[in-house]
Amino acid sequence: MKELSITLGKDNPLKFETDNPTVFYEYKIKHLLTSAALGMMPAKVWNGQYDANGGYLVVKKDGEILCYHFYDRNRFEEYLFTNAYLERSSTTRHEYALIVKGNDEALYFKLNFQVRLK
């Protein structure tokens, strides 16, 4: 995610008028990751309401349990930002990179991805 925010900051595709766009993109990525972790679902319109109220438990692969309280939101967001990565979807299950013709007769292809935690 850090590399993604740096690349977005250099290119600034949304043309944010700020002295340091990398910091702004990092903030937006952290906000997206937090929303996804706490209730945002792909098939529903996101209303900004979190499903978790008090905190969030993370069980690591080695069995260690981490607990983040919402009064410690910055640490939680930093954990997600540091430990999340992008992974491409299955080419068969999610039709990744499948070329399709749209209603406007133009050709399109899907570049969907998944967010995973280390």
C-alpha cells in the first residue's frame, strides 16, 4: 500500500491541489481499508456506518491476537496500511482480464483485485 500511495502521489491522477499528494492518497487508502474492514461490502451501497462499534480483533497466522480500540484508530489504520496488499482475482472465477463488448460496442476488460492481509 505504501508503494501504491507513492505512485499515486507522483502521478496525482485525481489532480488534488495539495503540497504533498502522497500523504493525501495514503490517507484515502487508509480510510478505504478501514471502511472495508469494518463493514463496507462490495454488493451494497456504503452508508459510512461501521458494523464494529468498540474495536477490532486481528488473529495473526502465528496465533497472536491483536486488539485495536477505536480510541486507537490511528494504530489500527497504520496496521491495515502496513499489512494489506493487492492480489489479482482468479481468472476463471472472477473473469479477470476477460475482454467483453459493452452496450456501446466498445471493448472492455476487467482488472478486479482483492485486498488481503499478510
